[in-house]
Amino acid sequence: MHTVSCWFNTSAYVVAPVTRLGTAGVGSVRGPGLYTWDLSLRKEFPIVHEDWRLRFQADMFNAFNHPNFRFDSITSLTPNNTTVTNNSYGTITAAGPPRQIQFGLKFTF
């Protein structure tokens, strides 16, 4: 079972000798999935004047606030927690962004 302190069986992997490449295939360790729901609501109201309109908009990113675990920070290009020599090898140390909500108001004339 996956937990943040032990995402995969770390004893199944060791550092390969210098003279060999190793036998673990690409993709043998699968990270946590990504589950996000982005929602947007818009409502446009006509205003008394000829072509004037007012639009209200609400956007929600990761609307249900599901935790999206990651092996390393989002800005990092290499997953350090899958490197055998790293102290945090096999652990989840970061999460994706939380729910974000933004509102907008647009007046067109």
C-alpha cells in the first residue's frame, strides 16, 4: 500500500555497479496520479444603455481540493526522491497546488 513515507518498495532497488547499467526498466516506479477539476462560471447581464454589458466570472482550479502528491517540488526538473542515494528516497515530500478561486468582473461598452 502506498503511503507518503514509503511510496514504493525501496529495498527492491540498489545502486548498479560502475561497470553495469542496471536492470530496472523505465517507468518501473509510478508516481501518484494527478486529479484536478477546474470549473468556471460566467453570467452576463445587459445594462440599460444600448450595448453596455457586465460580465461576472468565477474560476476554480482544483475545485474539490484533492491532494496531488509529488516526489519533489513542482519546479524541480528531476525527481530527487527516486534517486537511491538521496536521504528522502521513496518518500513523498511535496504536493501540488491547493484549490484556487478567482473572480472577475468585466464591463463592456
